[in-house]
Amino acid sequence: MTFVNRRDAGERLGAALVGRHRDHVIVLGLPRGGVPVADRVAASLEAPLDVLVVRKLGVPAQPELAMGAIGEGGVRVANDEVVKLAGVSDDDVARVEARERVELDRRARTFRAGRAPLDLVGATVIIVDDGIATGSTARAACRVARARGARRVVLAVPVAPEGWQVAMGGDADEYVALETPRSFYAVGQAYDDFRQTSDDEVVEVLRGAHERLRGVTPRARGALDDEVDIVLGDVHLGGHLTLATNASGVVIFAHGSGSSRHSPRNRYVASVLNDAGLGTLLFDLLTLDEESDRANVFDIDLLARRLVDVTSWLRHQPELGRLRVGYFGASTGAAAALRAAAALGRDVSAVVSRGGRADLAAPRLGDVLAPTLLIVGGDDEQVLALNRDAQRQMSAETDLVVIPGATHLFEEPGTLQAAAEAARDWFSRYLVESSPAP
């Protein structure tokens, strides 16, 4: 695998991490090259991003030999064995630390542009770099994050040497690398574009991430990116609507059983669609009271009617009625999307099913008029067979995409990204490039 650039590497790494860590996640990028990679990871996880500035403490007589490292907040971690073997005194360590701390503080102030560092106490910290060579800086970073109170430390990189986890020791709780080539000689070999990242670029990336978390960036582009209250008679459903200024289509998501509009997988897919200029509406198919009855979660007719009603609600919103509508359904939500599409006919311009139980939409499959894409994991054998059978029953234009190595939840590295990109291309074809909306 070759990465186009650090952004591409970050998007792939973020896709691999979606859904694996849910509680109080903070992403930390190692400057400078690790920050643009970490930015895409943080965007995928909808987590805050910060920079982790670390300075190695070199033995006075051999500066390349690390006797420890320092981080912000007065944190210092020492390699007692090196200190002892090199005969370094406490005064020597203090002098080296004082010198390095001046540079550390300067870089931290520059990168954050006056913002305070994030509090790591109790957090799952995901440390991201653009790759691992010797690993000395990454190991120091893990120790510094732990010393600053991180509950769990994950080290995630696009590329690292084969067997790198052993070399890293136990400084992290979890190690993630997309690629571990046998013939590894430099991180840059994994990138088409590996130009140096400047201080100014780091500052801009961190500023953008800070504004993204506050919801400033979408509004600055003139887009809508807000929670919405969908009122259907006596029923109130929570939703999240994202819409670019010149969007010509909006994709309504129907989640699977046990999920909601906060589903990290669906939110990742939505972000890929948003980057392509498509609008998205993620919403809760059921109220909390309705969810308490598990029978409702698997009532496909009820879920399909709810999706039809939400589509009608969207059509009656100012400036939204002109938009072409597509459905993205996952698992049982895909069955609801197909039944709703059958009911609405040509008012739905495209349907995508990810790991969907298309069989549960029978006997209405032949009534679906919208071009439909069925995405299934290659290792999800039972659902794959059901989708192949469903495809034979459909009269509309239908395509089946099999993602190699993927299981039902698309948790394997790169599989969710592949599914999201397939969905993006299908919706772009039918919601953007097709004839005017009905």
C-alpha cells in the first residue's frame, strides 16, 4: 500500500480506528509530520486534536543517546539504565533538561497559537505519527502521555517496520499500523508525496481542528451542520443535518439495530459524503420509549414508514425540498431503506446498502425504482448470499460490491473506507450528475 500523502494516510488510519475506542478519546499528533495525519484521524473519530511536543534528553557526551525525555507541564521520564551506565549526574540531567525545555516551550506556544494543552487525565490517548523508523520519539511520547495522566495509550501509524511492536516494548497499551513491509528502510517510501511539514502548516492544521470541534468551520463555509428536531405529529426524533451551500443532493441514513444517529461508522461514511459535497441527515429511527420495546427495533414496516415520514419532513423544510434524496441503510436499516424506496418510487434517486439485510425488504424488492448499490463484506458469507439472492429479485439498476476481507461490521483496516468510497461514488453519480430532481 502506498499513501498519496499524509492526509490520505490519516483518512485510511482513521477509518481503521473508527468504532474501536469510544470513551473520552483524545488524538495527539507528533510534530511536525504526524500532525496532518492525526488531524484526519481526529476528524474520523470526531475527537479533539492536540499536538504532543516531546524533547529527548541526550547524554552530554553522546547527544544521540537518549537518557530520557520531557513533555509539557514539567513532565520528565528517565531511562535510569542509560543514566547509570553513562555516569550522568543529577546536575547534568538538570542542565540538559533546562536547555531542551526552552525549545519545547517555544514549539508548544508556536504550534498552539496561545491555546492551552488538552488535559489527558483519564483519557484514551491515540498518539499518531506519519510512520515509525527507530521509534525512539514515539516511545518517549507514550511515556510522556502516560505521565500526564492518560488512562490508556494507543500508538497508531500508517507504516512501521515488521515486528515494530516488540521493539516498542510496553510503552503503549495498543499498537496499530496499516502497513508493515518486510523491506523497510524509511518512512518516506510509503508515500508518493512526503514533503516536509512546516511549522506554519502545523499551526493551521491545529487551528482548523480546534474550529471544527467548536463547529466553526462548516458555518464559515456557509454550510449547515447542526442538530435538528424532527417533528412527526406527536413524535420527536433527534437528527443531525449537514449541508454544503451548493449541495444538489442529501443522503438520509437508516441505522441498524442497536445503533443511533451517533453511530461512529455511519458518521464516518457521512463525513466522506460531505467531503464530496453531498448533504447528509442522520437521525434516530425510534424514540427512547419505542426503543425500549425490542420488537420495534426489528419491525421493518415501522422503520420504513418512519423513513418515509422523515423524507416528507425534509421535503417541507425551506430550501431542502429541491434536493435529490438518497438512502443509506446499514444492516436492518437497509431493509427499511429499500421498503421506503419502494413506497416512494422515483422520489428517491439512489439507495446504498452496507452489510444490509436486503432479504428483509421482500416482497417489495421488485418495486424499488431507485438505482441500488449493495455493499457486502467478503467474509460476511451469510449476508453476501442473501444479497445475491435479493439482487436477482430487483428490477431497478442494481450493483453488488464485495469488500475483500470485511466482516459484517467492516471493522477490518481499510474496509469501512472502501465501503464509504463506493457509496460516495454511487451517490455522486445519481444525486449530483443525474437529471434534475423530480
